[in-house]
Amino acid sequence: MSDAPLEIGLTPWRLENGGLGGGLAAQGERAEELGFHSLFLPEHHFGGAGSIPSPLLLLASVASRTRKLKLGTTSYLLPLRHPLHAAAEVAVLDRLSGGRVILGVGRGFRRSTFDAFDVPVAEKRNLFEAALGAMIEAWQGEPVAFEGGDGAGGQPITLAPSPAQKPHPPIWVAAFGPKAMAQAGRLALPYLASPIEPIERLAENLAQHREACEAAGREVPSEVPLMRTVFVSRDVGVLARASVALESQAAALAKSSAGAIRRGAGASLESFALVGEPERVADQIAGYRERFRMTHLIARTQIPGVDAEDVEASLELLSDLR
């Protein structure tokens, strides 16, 4: 088990109108009030009401109404952006929030998204790594251009503002599959596991990540952030409804047209979700801590088919397990 204290963060539990407006900021306030560590948002384009195309803008609204809550992205998609623009926006949010950003970055996997942004899907890994390298250099004060020509004798131009956190906010890498694990490990950045990965595949991925770090001669990151679906209740009937809904959701994901989602879904409830009475969920969390040295649990809290008041009650019970 990791010696570090466990930090528990949340994903939004209500995403009406794509999570836009004051509803998300109010959830951030509630998460902070309950003592949670962080609120994390994914990035998702062209998905109707569930789209979250600008997670940093939404997190800025949360920053304005919280003081301590960490503000995280689970998959800020670097291949879709100019790296200097992305670096500047992250730095602004980090300054605005007083140094509370955790930047989870990803490559993306939906071909339709790459096509819409005119990005060659075959180049996504190279674009991701080049963008991340350029962002880190810019945050560290390396010149991004030279004034007065093409460099010779010109004055260096650097990114401003720089992030509040030095040299930059924590960076986690969302990844699927062996190639992505190898890249994250070679970069020696923490791997942020998907909430739908069955526990045995999670174990394989973490092992591949660790081996890639060691093969590159890099230190294995001490942070082990895992995303899991979490629902806590003392009502047997409510737990049964939540379990059935999550199993149906997993079965639907197993038929997804996206291969990355399809390969990760369809497992038994116990392999991807922590569902039960508080004592059971506490034991499950302890099991993840023991097996994987988990340092951060990012709880996916949006449960289909469960009443809003039951989700709120689950958050309160989960906060008591911190």
C-alpha cells in the first residue's frame, strides 16, 4: 500500500446542458464543502448535450467559486490544439485558480473528431508528444519565438503568464493500449486509468507503464491516479437499481463503434465499479490501495437511473471514507 494519503476527487454528477452554466460551479462548491480533493472534467466533442469541448473554460467557472478544490482534466486533447495556445490557456487557469490545476492530457480516439479538426489520425501520438514537449519548454521559460527575424540576434519571446505551479502543473496521461502505455512510461508521467477498464486489464496496463519507465531509465512516478465508478448507499434497493443500471451501461459500451471503448467494456460490475454499503466500498478502496498503490481515486459519480438525492447521499457517504 502507498504511504501517501489517499486523495479522492470527483467527476460531475449532473451534466444537464453539457454541464454548462452555474450548475457545474455549484457542484464544485459542494465537492469542496464535503472535503473532496478535486473535480475532474473530460473533453468530448460533437456528442450532443453531453459534449464538453472546453474543459478549461468550465473549470474556470468552478475556480471562481472555490478556494481549495483542485481543478483537473482527464483528457485535454493535445493533438487538436496549437501547443503554445494550449500552454497559455493552462497557465491562465493555473494563475486564476492560485495553482490548483492538474492537467490530464490525452490523444483522443474518435476518428470523427480528428476528421472534423483536420488532424491525421495516424499522427496523433507524434503530435501529442511534440505538443507536450513544446508546452513544457514554454512553461519553463524557453523562447517560443524571436523578435526581429528568424532567431539570429533577435530578442527571445517567452510565454506569459507562466503557471503559478513551478515548473508547471502536474501532468497525468490518459491512455489506452500498449502503444499509449509505452509512450506514457517513456515520458515518466503518471498514467490515468479509464473508469471502464476491468481490473485485470488495469493491472496489465500499470505493469506495462512501469516496465516502459524502467526501460527508458526513468523513475516510476509516485502518483497512481485511478478512475473508478463509485456509488455508496445503505439502501439495498437503491444499490440494486444502481448495479443493474451500471451493468446495462457496460453492456451498451461493449457494443460501441469506438474500439478503445468496446475493448474496455463489458466486464462484470465488480471489475470496474465500487458499489455497495460504506464498509464494502471502504474495503474495495483498501484493496486498490494494496494492489496498485493508488494515491488518487477519481470517482465517476454519474449513475444512470439513480435519483439525484441518492447520488447526493452517496457523495456524503463517500466523503466520510476519505
